Amino acid sequence: MSAQSLAATSSVLSWAEICQQYPNEWVCLLDSDHELDGSIRSALVISHDRSIVAALDQLGTSKPDTTVVHTWGHPLQTPRIEIVHESRDLVRSRR
């Protein structure tokens, strides 16, 4: 499903609803409404996927007001870092 068709068929959801519908996925959000502490209160989901690369690919053209965030469906034992091909050489092992 393309980002345009997802946005056209979606409505604004609360953060709790977003986490429930897209557990443990990267979501790209538009029209985000924030709490006083900066956390997301509600937004329109325009793309989502378990891979950040795939979620961003669904967008097609970049939108300057897009927020990309992970819903963390369950606590992770170790931090998850996803490195795309373009940034692989910037991150070096500390051995």
C-alpha cells in the first residue's frame, strides 16, 4: 500500500492506537499533535513497516513535516540499530 493511499484511507489516531495497530514497527506520521512534554498525542500514519528503510521507501517523496518513530511493541534487551548502506562506513567497530 502506498503512502498516499494509506493517508487517504486513514484517520488521525492516538499514540496508544498507533502502538496497538502497528506494534514493534517504524511509523511515519503527519499532522502530529504533541503533549506538553513533547510526546506524541495523536497523528496520521502515512507509512509503516518493521524495517525503517521499507517504511521510508513507502513514502516516495520526502515530506518535511513527517515524523519517523518506532512503536517498540515490547521492551528490547539490547538497543536496536538499523544501518542502511549509505551510513555503514560512518559507523566503525571500536575493537
